[in-house]
Amino acid sequence: MNKPVQQRTLKTRANLVEAARAIVLDVGYEGLRTEEVVKRASVAKGTFFAHFADKDALLELLIGEALLECLDQMAERPAPVTVPEVVEHLMPLIGLMTQSRFVFDVIVRHSGAAVVESLGPIAQSFDLQYAVFAKWFDPEGDHPFRRDVPPELLAEGIQAFAIQAMALMFCAINSVTSVEDRLTVYLNAWLLPSK
Amino acid sequence: MNKPVQQRTLKTRANLVEAARAIVLDVGYEGLRTEEVVKRASVAKGTFFAHFADKDALLELLIGEALLECLDQMAERPAPVTVPEVVEHLMPLIGLMTQSRFVFDVIVRHSGAAVVESLGPIAQSFDLQYAVFAKWFDPEGDHPFRRDVPPELLAEGIQAFAIQAMALMFCAINSVTSVEDRLTVYLNAWLLPSK
DNA sequence: AGCGTAAATTGACCGTGGTCATTTATTAGG
DNA sequence: CCTAATAAATGACCACGGTCAATTTACGCT
């Protein structure tokens, strides 16, 4: 088993992904059709499904890599030390996730890995988020946030409130308030409780 | 415009919904096929789509009415006065929402009303949830929960954390911890911060 | 080089959600 | 009652994701 995977396979897969990226640039994630992908990649329909379990798996790959890239940049910044700074740090990620209702739904669907082995790129990015956020609340660090619960729990709360704020953003009734404002209210209560 | 809607219409719609309910009992929400619905209701395919915008709208109706019923029972109980009691009060709702990944996804998709006029039954149930939860934290009431933020905000937090706990439940990696336990940790930190 | 085997690819085919021009039923007006 | 106008129902049809038996290609071995 020195060469279990052929060069050809890698090339075909790369073609498919590249074709898909081009299509997304044209018509967005929502307008992506598998038939168009295989046409541009010059392969048969069946080949697509030999490489991806389903269309969602391709979407996850494309969206996931955008999320991971965004998180890498986020991780490089110095930790925020006020709630507005936390919100500001989150905004690029939120912008990505809420670029459309369709994208948001894909992300939510894949945010938890359904299978233990090989978590997809979106689930990965949520793991990474968790790690990045948790670092902001290092008990040794110099920040004003609550210290009665572990940093990991604060990180989970941020994920929960961010999802909530984004979900409400797509809700016509509640869209009078901006995501930033809503999130600021949530995080003030979560990170700086005065009991 | 004394009679804008005919009797026939109501009957047809009722037939469709009844047929759908029967199918769900047989094969669950996930196994529901529009073709089977119209067959059992003895109408044409097109008629279905004259009554429901799409299949999702029917699913929303069916799942939404179950949620609303559950909330009605929840509203009748005396308010919980400890975090474990809060979790226990939430469990019937959580059980409904997590009966399957498919149902959970439908609910999340519809939890925010996309259009102002006529919010669907699932979005309605989220509004009702909000109201029911908020009542638990009445500033005049005798409860040990934090009072530094308005009850409505505490209610929103419960929604956010409940969704988070449920989403993680479907995630293989995290399913070692039960929803109750996870939610208890979240709500202790949210409702009883010791700063 | 030639051969056998396993991996990769193919494309006709299917299931199912959703559409729409046409047909049928209902109602209001004379 | 008949007729015109409107609402409802019909079903052939389409779009698109996904399948799979058959075919082609690549690779290790002698």
C-alpha cells in the first residue's frame, strides 16, 4: 500500500473544487449546481459523488476554508479587553457567516461534527473558535471579564450568543437592532455580570 | 368580499394536513413525501403547492403545533426557582426539538420569521417561549436568579444556551455529556453568576 | 512489454420537490 | 336559470441531487 491514492484522483478533486470556487464567484453559494460543477471540471456527474458524499460536503469545504482563514487572522490580534472590543473582534467572522441566510444555514447544519472520525472544516472552525475565544479569558491575563467560571465556558457562551444574534438578524421582526448592538447587550450580561 | 375563501378550500387543506399527520405517524417527519401526502388526501400534486408554499411550510405547521402545545403545558406550571428546576422545566421542549436531527434543523431554520406579516407557528412558538421564560424572572417574584439584567434578556440567554446544548447533542464528539448536564452548567453561569 | 487487479470514471437513470397552462367548480348578477 | 368572472384543482412536465452497473485507466508484478 505504498500508493493507495492516485495522482489522477487528486487532480480531479482539485478540478472540481476549482470549478466550484469559480461558480461561487459567479452566482454565489446558493446558485451552485452540481451539474455546472461537473461541466466546468469536465467530468461526469458520478465522479463528483465519488469525491464528495453530497453537495453539502462541497459547500462545507468551501465555506469552511473561508471561516478558517478568518479565524487565523482573528487569532493573530491582541486579545480584546472590553465588551465592545470583543464584539469588534467577532465582526469579521459574523460578516462571513451572515453573508446570506443560505450560508448561515449551511454553517449551522455543520457546526457540530456528526461523526467522530474526521470532523469537517466547519466543525473544525468551531473548535478553533472555541480555542481562540477561550484564550481571551486566560485567568492569568489582564482583563476585566468575570473569573468565576472557566474560560472555556465563557467561550461557549460567546458562540451561543453569537448564533442567537445572527439568527435574529435574519428575522424581519427583530432586524431593527443591529447584530453589533444586540451582541453587545448579550456579552455585557454574560462577561460582566454585576449580579 | 363577503366570502373570499370557499368551503372547498378549507376542506382540501384539512385533508392535506390530516394525511400528513398520518404519514408522520407511520414514517416520521423525515420520511414524509409530498407525493404520498397528495395520494392520501386524494388531490393532485399542484393542489398541495396551492396550499403550502413548499414542503417545509407543511413541516413547520406540523412541528409548530406540537411545540405550541408543549409550551402551553409549560406555561401552566409554577415557575422554577433553582437552576435544576429550570432545566427540568425545559426538558419536554428539548425532547421535542431533539427527537431527530432532521426536526431540529427544521426548527432552527424557522425559528426566526423571515417575513413580518404572519409569522409561522415555529417562530410563534419562539415568541411564546420568550414570554414564558421571561415570566420566571419577574423582578417582583421570589427567585434567586440575577436581577442586574431584565427578565427578557435572561429569557433570550436561555434560548441561546438551549440551542447550543441541543446542537452539541448531535455532535458525536461532545455527546458524552448529556443535554441536561451541559445546560445546567450553562445556566448556572448565566442565571447565578458569582462574578 | 504484457497481464491481472483494483481504483477511478462514466452517463443513463431515478426520486422527489416544485411549476404552470389548462380544465373544472363556485359564486354573483341579471 | 343562465352566464360571465373568478377561484380552485389538475397532472404533465421540469430541475436537480444522487445512484450504480458497466467501462476505462493506472499500477505492481513477472
